[in-house]
Amino acid sequence: MIIENSKTILSVQGLCASINGIEILKGIDLIIKSGEIHAIMGLNGSGKSTFAKVLTGHSDYEVTAGSITFEGNNLLELPPEERARAGLFLAFQYPIEIPGVANTQFLRLAYNTIQAQRGKEELDPLEFDDFVREKMKLLEMKPDFLDRSVNEGFSGGEKKRNEILQMAILEPTLSILDEMDSGLDIDALRIVANAVNHLTNKDNATILVTHYQRLLDYIVPDYVHVMQGGRIVMTGGKELALELETRGYDWVQTNRQSISGAIA
Amino acid sequence: MNPTIRSDYLDFLRRYWPNVQSEAQNWLNQLRINAFDHVNAQRLPTRRDEDWRFTDISPLTQLTYSPAKPEYNLQASDLTHWQLKEAKNRLVFVDGHYAEHLSVIDNSLQLVIGNLPDFASTHREMLEAQLGCHATSDCNVFTALNTAFLHDGAVIIVPKNTVVEEPVHILFIATQSEVTGYPRCLVLGEAGSQITLIEDHVALTQSAYVTNSVTEIDLADNASVKHIRIQRDNALAFHMASCAVSLARASNYQSISISLGAQISRYNLGIRLMGEAAECAVSGLALIGDRQLADTHTCIDHSKPNGISHQQHRCIVDDSAHAVFNGKIIVRPYAQRTNSAQSSRNLLLSKTAQIDTKPQLEIFANDVKCAHGATVGQLDPDEIFYLKSRGLPDLVARDLLTYAFGAEIIQRIPVASLKQRLEQAILCRTQRQS
């Protein structure tokens, strides 16, 4: 929801980033305020997943120019774990499997680390069990999820639910959901989307990184940004996603050229 | 290495050999005499021997450790730390000698179980046909020594079509310092039988000793054994061990071996798939630090068609420790449609840690599926990033992944209390942060 005079959570200015010397992000500007849901759309290779990784501090990427301010703090100075503890969350497109570590063990460790950072009480295994089971209902997850190794042998849909479960537990200020809908059938998509809608409120914000419009039928964005060649080339309301769906990404290309032509 | 030291070492051991030639010429004595002849015909291996290329046992050769004498000062309360509540049968050997007062035998189960000399005449035919026939004395001087000094030993015979649900715990405790112990096990799984064994090597002493252990397992048609082997000797101990397994048609052998202790340890595991459609699954974990050396040599020999073998060996090596893995897979010409997979994964935790891993495939059949792979390295950066993106500090993330790397093998152990204790042990060894 767009709220008048709400505080700025994320401010990205002129962000450029490269991997192995190849520039992927070529000057991104983006302002996100509390309560808002932003969709970032674009073709494969447009830089949208890279943007998500740079925000969370993946060490493969080097930021060459620009700034990222998160709730008034310079995010680029923080390592990934401190960004997470500050309230940033990335739901991975391909969540990592960790055989040998029980999901509940991992979830509790993450939860307690963030609780400690916030000066709040940590939970022992029994207390955490009650807490996490309540959250799991939101995602209609079976209890055996807790005893299985982290993501090991999970179906695509189960992995995505496990990501959103982490979002539910960690209660981040800004969630970035990278290709949340990939690998999900329609029922799983509905469950995951409902959970995300349940978790969004006036004090947090969400970025949906997606290729397709489908997800946006379930989680309705306040803003839609189109990325191309490492830049945000177009920004609009939720109707822009529908326009993209009917006209395709080529339309952005032509449209953009005509706009820049007009400016020139 | 000085050859005189080598022969001195064997000479020293030879002097303690109880000369059984003068005693009754029973079959056990004959077995000891033959083995002793093999000791005399061999020398100690050195790094010039291909099988010992990475493992220098010269510190062992400088020791003059006489065979351990029987001492029965232990009380049942001394064992609480190692007791497994799931096991209804427990055979306890102290420095290689059977401790009847510490052992528990459940007669309600249809098992032949106990100490070797007690069955030497009652089950003579069966034992004579098996003992020393799987782990032979002709090509391994340590096996020859074990058989030459053979006295007590665990005997377990699982009768035909008998399924034993409760695991059997065979506990070998080292208590005396500067002695050599000769643990021995013989397991015979008759047709269609099933059992789970825990071969557990532990120490109650802080000083050095030598364990020279031999286990033989024979599985008849459709028999199945789960063999969990835990080596948690003290940090000064020397542990030389062999296990020889023979598999008949459609039998199934599952091995989980965990090496945590000893200054120098060597485990030779030889599995022969001698019947059609026999199957084995071999998991191994060595977790070592300081200046420990853990060497695992396995040989899986497929000689009949439709055999299956799956092997996964892992090493976690810290400080200046050194792990060795040599995994040989033989597929003989007649063993068509063999399906074999081997993986060796290794984690180096320090700059001075060392790993030598060597998959060795010898395939003589043409219709086979064999996969093998070996990796040596550090933790996966993507896994670390995933954990850090959830707020975990770098060291905590690394420790958790190191734990997971080992725990994945531990979690295959089908005995809950043992699994929990080992998970805890792995956790303690891998958490450097807290």
C-alpha cells in the first residue's frame, strides 16, 4: 500500500555493479517506502537477480559506483550477515540444500541470532517448536519439514515455502523475493502468495523480482519497474505489468527509444 | 627407514608368541601356527610399499609393547558412558580379553553369541571353515599377527531366516598403557538373516597403546548386516585394523565407519561380492585434527553379475592432521551389469592439513555402470552466503556447514542413542566459534 509521508526504507542511487570485471548494473535508482510492494520485472539477463544479490551483499559482485541506504544506514559498509540482522531478507530463487542440518536447527539458529541482535529473548528448542509450528500453519507445511535436512530432497514448491517460512520467522523490514513463482504449481503459488500478503504490513516493504506477470495476480504491487540492460527503464503502477503481458518486453524497448528520442 | 628397526619390532613381538606347537594340535592352534609362519615370512610395510605410500608407520615400529594380559578391574559402572540402551546384547573385551562379567547376553534371541573359545568345540566345523578364511594372513602382516596371537574374540552366528531387531554392541576397551591388544570378531549371517552390529573401540587410559583388530563377516544368500564401526581411541593410540567381508547371492552389507581417535590409524575394509546381485553400501567418516593420521583403504571386489556397490567416504581434516583414502573397485570379467558408485569428499580446515585421496577403478567387464568422484576443498561459498543471508556470523556459518558435512554420515546410523552421542561429539569438534 502507498502511504503518504511514510518513511523511506531503501534508497538506491546510481548503483553500478560488476562481476569479474563485467558491468551488470549500470546505474539503478530506486526509492522504497514502508508499506510498499515493488515488482521488478525484466527478461533473463536484464540484471534483476544481480540487483537482489547486490542488495544482500553477495561477495561475487563488486559495487563500482552509487549508494544503497537502508533505514538511513549505508548498507554497502555491512557484510551480508549484518544486513540480514538489520532487517533485510532475500528469498532465494534456488534455495541451498544443507544435508546434515535439521531444518528446525537451522531455523532456530537464524531466529535466535536475529532476536539477540534486536535485544529480544532467544527461544530454547521446545519454545521454538511451538513458535515455528504456528508459523508453518500459514504455509500449510507438514510437521516433518522440521526434522528433514534443510531443503534436502524438497520439491521446488517446498523449498519456496521454506523460504517464506523464514521470512515469517525473521520478520524483516525489507523482503526481496527472487522469482518466487518459479517451480510452483497454481495451488502452491496461492499458498505462498497468501502467506506473503499476510506478512506485509504498513511497517515493512517487499520487492518481487519476477519474469512473469502471473505472480502479480496474487501479490498486487504498488509499483512495477522494468529492468533492461542493468537499468530501470520504466516505472509504473500495477497496470504496467498487464501491459507488459500483452505487449511483451519488445514494446518497452521501442517505447523507451521513442521517449529518449523525444528528450534528445 | 632402518631395516633393522623393522625386524627388531617384529622380533620383539615374536618373542611374546605363546608357543602352541607343544600343545594339543587342535584346529585353533594350527591356525595360530600357520599365521605365525606368515608373520615370519613378512616384513613391516614402509612407504615404499604402494599400499602404504602415504602412511608412515615408523613411530609404531619403535615401540616395544608386549601383548596385553587379562585384567578385570573394571566395573559395569565404568561402562555407562558407552552403554547403548537399544542393545540387548553386549560383548565387552578389555584390552582384547573377553570380560564376561561386563557382557550381557540375551538368551531370548535366537543368536549364537559369545566368546570364541567357548564355541571352539561346539561349533568347530562352522568356525574352522570361516575363521581366518576371509581375512587371510598371507598378505597383511598385521592380520597375521592378530591371528597368531588369537585368543578371545566375538563370535556371532545369526541363524537362518532370523531377524534380530535389537543391535548387538561389541565394545573393545583399552585400559592398559604400552601394550598391544588383539581384538577379533567373527560374524556369520546365515541365509535370510538380518542383524545390526556396533563394533566400538574406546579407551579408558590416557597413555599410548596399540590396537591390532581383525573382523570377519560372512553373509550367506539373502543375509543382511549393518555394521557400524566406531574408532574413538585416545590421541596417543595406534590403531591397525582390517575387516574382510564375503557376500553370497543377494546378500546385503552396509558399513558405516567413523574414525575419530588415534595418533595413527589404518582401516582396511575388503568386501568381496561373490554371489550374484549382492549389494553393499559403504559410508565412512574421518574427523581428525592436531597431528593425527587416519588412513582408510577399501577394496570392493565384484566377481558376479548384477552387483551393486555404493560408497561415500568423507574426511574433515584440521590443524596438521593427515587423512588418506584409497578406494579400489574391481569389476571382474564375469561381473556384468555391475552398478557401482564411489564418492570421496574432503574438507580441509587449515592450511597445514593434508589429504591424499585415490579412487582406483579396475574394470574388466564391458556392461557396467561405474561412477566415481573425488573433491578436496573448502566449504561451498554459496552455502556460506545462504547462511549469512539469514544473519549467521561467518564463523558460525562455517562451523555449521562443517558439522553438517560430518553429520550427514552420522545420520545414517540406525541406532538413535549412538547417533545422538556421535552428533554431539561431531558438534563439539566442529564448533570453534562458541
